[in-house]
Amino acid sequence: MDYEIFELGDVLLQSGAILPQAFLAYKTYGTLNANKDNVIIFPTSFGDQHYQNEWLIGANKALNPEKYFIIIPNMLGNGLSSSPSNTASPFEKANFPNVTIFDNVALQHRLITERFGINQIALATGWSMGAIQAFQWGASYPDMVERLAPFAGTAKTWPHNAVLIEGIRAALQADAAWNKGVYTAPPEVGLRTLGRVYASWGFSQAFYREERFKELGYSSLSDFISQFWEGSFIHSDANDLLAMMWTWQHSDISKNPIYGGDFTLALHSIKARTVVMPVRTDLYFTPEDSEYETKHIPNATFRPIESIWGHLAGFGLNPADTDFIDCTLKELLEKNETRT
Amino acid sequence: MDYEIFELGDVLLQSGAILPQAFLAYKTYGTLNANKDNVIIFPTSFGDQHYQNEWLIGANKALNPEKYFIIIPNMLGNGLSSSPSNTASPFEKANFPNVTIFDNVALQHRLITERFGINQIALATGWSMGAIQAFQWGASYPDMVERLAPFAGTAKTWPHNAVLIEGIRAALQADAAWNKGVYTAPPEVGLRTLGRVYASWGFSQAFYREERFKELGYSSLSDFISQFWEGSFIHSDANDLLAMMWTWQHSDISKNPIYGGDFTLALHSIKARTVVMPVRTDLYFTPEDSEYETKHIPNATFRPIESIWGHLAGFGLNPADTDFIDCTLKELLEKNETRT
């Protein structure tokens, strides 16, 4: 295995449930310097594991492991950190407790403070649900996070995004083989259906109009849907996906004891120098929602990714979008001015 | 029953299949005048039946039955005209042949010429798949259609729209009770899932952000999804919906012997004075696609419905959108200039 495990012991979740013998799987890149001030945290997104973030890391990139100590914590429910698929009774499978973004980030905070003695984060970044976690880092630990760069993600799950989740959850659960989470073989029909429904959300209308999937090596729309989209979820555990959907649907950086649900206050409390990068054509983490949020973060810049790759402009598939994100991160990391 | 039946006999479809004893269900409003030149044709849309078009008809409206003879033909597959659910073996249920938009309009043409002796249409209009049929009227019978006013619909199903259909079809078919179309009881889970998936497409992000569903009498998002959206399809026959999805997915006004697949030529051949009304926030019949099409129709105006009600701005739920459509139709109908 190419990652480490951090044992958390029995963890009290926001819901009041105790997740016994919880653990985070994580991977680091580069070396922590003596001052412990070269840290970048880069959480994972829905259905993804740490290696799916690696496209943004490299010696020529902003996330340069020769310079920075980059930590990718796997989010709870993703099959590597504590998840329905790897937790013992009585919290196995569909019995896994509901976990919030706040929980995820609190445990990631334990990882970096307890294991590494880190008290300062040069940059928190992430895509999609990873972006939500980055926002939560900025709101939960405002004095610790120097820079914040969420891309294709918002500080809460806005209503239409929640409706989309209702659809993909129903798609997965429509397969009787899912059997309320008690299955021995994967509910393959449900997983494929989830992929087919997701296909129309992941990329923009213009992406499909221009058949940009051909740049990814697919010769037809039909192949792209079957191979790329059904393939995106077919190897995932259904209960894991459902656990992450719950987390996603209930995301809100203010829904915690610090902010008591005051979303504007939570945004306003972020101290990091922030660059918010929505994708112009993202159909569910919309630029409009990001623009609203940016206005409420004191030291934030709105820098949309002008791409027709939709939400997946932030997934490392399109070189132009990757360059834009990378350049924006480089610019942000080079800024050393005092925070406002 | 509040509608009429027009018997078509055995019908040769575009696919080469013969649909035996086919029929169209239709309803008329108003009286055909002596010149037979006061005709408005207003086809139905996906999952809908004629009564769901009636919101746009009234004595104070553009579609005034005191002035016009308005015909609403039910599209094939909608459960009233020939459909999987009402056709005898060997074409019953999943064995129903594939029907195109071209087929639908050719049969509607027989209805109005053979039954009524009509040779002139003052206006062809419709919403969504009804709009596609209106476009087909303009392209199949350019000398017959004086005015054309499709709203929230395009002249073909553009690629992203086709991807959406892949998703909703998969959602319905994920229910094992669907059983490849051979069921005795409705595949209720699949029908509900279809509704839940559709929920995120039917209205815009802003509609949900602003909780505009409250204007429809729903107190919560959850109620809206369960009652409005699941309710939208739960009473439909699954094979009927699948037949209409096939028609929808393969829509293209040029895919027929007249135009041989030359989409631009088909658009260019429309002679009607045309007003194209996409909804600015429609997520699948996009204003961009409509704008492209408008540019290729000689006598066409692009008049987007500036609404956050998304695709369903054309479903008669929001008074402001209904007024906009009605006023635009009034203006169009009042124009009597010679066609270019």
C-alpha cells in the first residue's frame, strides 16, 4: 500500500455517535521543513482516493514536493479512511454513522497536529467535496490557514446541488440488489445507473456539443458514457458512496458549534488569502454560488476557470484547465504579504 | 372521454416497421372557419397528454378558441395515441416500434388534411418535445405553416440533452420490476427514481436557491421532490415513457428523406415567420442551441424567456412566464405581413 494510516481511537462525531477505532488514510509528498511551515493540505473528493489528486502535484507545479510537504487525507467514507466498507459491526455497511465535513476536517486537524506537530498551513486546496473541506479548514482554523484555494467547490451544498444528490442516490438505490445496504455482491446495476445519471452533470452542454470526450480517447458518446462514466463508480462500494453523499448533501461550513449555522459569519471569519476558482460551466457547484461566497470572505478573489469542461475541469483531464489552476496556485503561493 | 380518435389504419413508419391500426388521440378547441385558415397546432410533450397544454388556451389568450381552431394532437407513445400500453401483440409493451418526430408530424398532417381538409396552419407551437414537433411541422411542410413559435425546445436533440436521456432511461430501467418491459404491476421504484433524477433538470439552480417551489404550494424541498417530481411520472406507463424517450433522443428535423440529415438545410427551409423562445436558464434545451438554430432559419427571431424557472418556465406554472409566452404569441399572430 502506498499510503499511511493514522489511528484516531474512538471518535465522537458531530451527530453524537461514537465511531470506534476510527482512522484516516493519508499520503504525503515531499518533506516537512524545520519550521513546519511548508504544509499544503489537499483533501479528496466524492468517490475519489488520494491518488486521484496526484495530477496536480509535481516538481514543475505549484504543488511541488521538492518545496512543500503536501498531505492528502482521504475523506471518511472513501474506502481507505474509516468507511462503511471497512468498519466493524455495529457500524458496518449501512450502519455507518453520518459524518460531516466538520468531522472530516477536525480529524484531519488531529492528523497534522498530533502526528506531525504542524500548526501552520501554507495552503488548503481541493476540488469539489475536497474544496468544501478546504473551505472548512479556513473556517474551522482561521488562524492556522494562510492561503485557501478551493476549485469547483463551494462552502456549503446549495439547494440545487442537493437536488442532484437526491437523484444520484435514488439511481443507486433503485437497484434491488442494493437491498438497503445489505449486499454480498455489488449492486452493479445501481452503480452503473449512478454513472449514467452523473454523465450529464459532470461536463457542460458545450463539452458534449463539441465532443470533447474524443480528446480523452473515446471514439463515441456511447463509449464515453459506458466506459468513463459507468466505470467511474463500478468499483466503488455502494454504502461508501452513500455515506459520502450524506456528507456532501449536508455540507455547510457554518453548521457547527463555532458558527451555529450563520453561513455569512463563517465566510467572514476566514482569514486566509483566498482564491475561489469555480468553473464557468459547472452545472452544480455554480459560479454564481461561488461568487456570492467570495464576496463574504474578507481577503478573497474570484477567479473562475473559463472552461467548457464543466465540473470536471477540476479533475486534471484538460491540460488548459490544469494549467490555469496550477498558475493560480503558484501566484497565490508566491504571495507572502501579511494577511489582512 | 374528452378527446377524439383519428384512425390511421396500418402505418408505415420511418424505421420500415408497420404499426397496425394506428390512431391519434386529439382534442380541438374552437371552430374551424369557412376559409379553414384559423388553425393552430399545438402538439404535446414528453409524458404529457393534451389537457396539460390547456393552460395556454383561453378567451383572453393568444390561443383564443373564440378566434382560432386549436388542435392538440397527442404524440405517439403518450398513452392516448398509439402507444406501448394500448397496442396489441406483436407490438405491445416493449415491442412497440421506434417512432420518430417525423412520423408523429406526418400522422398529424394526415389528421388535419384528411379529417378536416385543412391546408394552412396559422401557427405551430409547442413546448419541449412539443416544440420539436412544431419545428418539424415547419420543416416537413414549409408552405403550409405560416407561423412557428417553439418554446423551450430545439429542432434536434443536442448531445448533452441526449446524455440526460441516457440518465433518466437508466433510472427507470434500474428497477428490476421493469423486467425489460414485461411487467404486470408498474415498476414504481423506477418511476419514482426517474422523477427524482428529473428534479434537478426541470428547474434551474436559481429556482431551487430561491425556493420558488413554495409558490407552487410546497412547503419544503423534500415535499416538492416527492410530490411534484415523483408524482410527475408515477402514473405513467414505463414502456410509454421509454418509447417517448427514444423519440426524443433521436429527434432531428433533418433526419428524413426530405433533408437527408442536412440540419442546416432543414432549418433554412423553414418558411414560417418564426419566434424561438428558449428559457434563459433551461439546462437541457439550452438557449445557446436555440440561438444557433434561430440564425439558420430565414425569418426567425430569438426571444428568450428571461426566467429562473428553467425548462418548466414553459409548463404554465409561473404567471410571468406564461404572460411572456402569451404576449409573444399574440404579437406573432397579429403579424399578417407576407412571408419572406
